[in-house]
Amino acid sequence: MGTERKKLVAGNWKMYKTPGEAVSLVTQILAAPPPRSDREVVVCPPFVALSRVAHLLKGSPVKLGAQNVYWEKEGAFTGEVSASMLREVGCEYVIVGHSERRQYFADDNPAVARKLRAVVEEGMSPILCIGEKLEEREAGRTQDVIRSHIEGALGEFDARYLRGLVVAYEPVWAIGTGKTATPEMAVEAHRFARKLLGEMFGVAFGVETRILYGGSVKPENAAELLKEPEIDGALVGGASLKVDSFLRIAAA
Ligand code: PGA
């Protein structure tokens, strides 16, 4: 069970890399041997670098993702970017509900749900980020938070709209801190999330949905995380900004 899920390693570049730097990083990624055939590799540069990176990725197995989206199709929304714009530049994935967006940009569950809808309506795959803060874990509320993020984002969907969904379990205390969840902690959270998806959308949906782990994934810990059948890949921040560490994680 679960062996059909192709592992996915996605680099979330956050607000790093100018377009010129992005071109240089992607050029180096593409100069390396292609990813293993049992892996999917995605890079998520800042908006302004997307089209140049897309151009370079054409014909390569590496795929393109965005870090955020606005839910309206178009209109007077100064500073925002729509899902159709992202699709047209070549994005196949869009990260929604990253904890930094929840923390600094007021992306709450209803906003995340709207963004997710916009992404799936354009035929792209959302990477829905979920995960608890340190004080929530310490208060024994990890599962409550996972439940609230999943139900809050997905509660109003019908399973058939969510076929490409990817979930990323990213405990907030592990993001950018150097503290990684142990494989046991990650597996426990993933199992809970998968069970919940199964209850909401049917067991098969739960079994088929890829759940990534994110939070201080590095070449040194990637193998022990990715060897877990329950962990379907990684969403990598800091370590995705250097070609060597990103490729080592992708190959782990
Ligand atoms: P990190 O970030 O790998 O730097 O901890 C992960 C993320 O925020 O997606």
C-alpha cells in the first residue's frame, strides 16, 4: 500500500534569488545528471524569476512551481498574481498556506481554501502546507492543528477537484531553525493527515495523496526521512538554494 506514490522533492526558494541568480541556479541544476526516474523534482522561485526559469526548464524533467497566488481571476488587486498567470508561465505546482504566509500575510484557512480552489481550477497542483507551532506541539495540540488546516482548506471540496493535491507537513518550529522533526514524529503526523484525508474523501484518496515533510531538510537528514514509506518527499527551503545540497536531497 502506498508504493505508487512517486516521491517529490520541491525547492521553496522563498524571497531569495534575483532573476539572474535564479537562472544561474537552475542552469547548474540542469547541468547535473537528471533526477532519478522514481523522483519528481520541482523548483519554486520568486514570481519575477518564473518565466526565465520556465524557459530554461522546457524539455527537462524538472518542474516549476510558484510560492503563492491570489484567488481572483483578474481585477483591480494591485500587487497580486492570479492562477491563470502562473499557469501561462509554466507552473505546474503552487504552494498554498505556507506558515510564513499564515504568519506574516494573514493567510488564514478561508484564504488558503480560496487560493487552493483557484489553483485546481487552472489545472495546477496545490502544495498545501500544514503544521503546528512549537507551543501547539507542547500543548499536545499537533493533531488539532493538522485537522484544522486540512479541514479549513479542503472542507468544501469534492475529491474529484483535488486529484493533484500534495500536502506538505511542515512543523513551524522546524522551519529554518535547523531542528528537524524526527522521522517518527513526521510519520505520526503524516499518518494522521492521511487518515483524515481518507475520512473526508475516501480511503483511496488518502492512500494516493502525497504528503511531503518540510522543515530543515538537509542532505544529512534527507535519506532517513525519505526512506519512510509514509513520507512522500520533501519541501526544502534553505537547502534548496545551493545546487549541491538540493541535488543531494533530491537523490537521497
Ligand atoms: P527550511 O524551510 O527547509 O529552510 O526549514 C522549509 C520551508 O519553509 O518550506
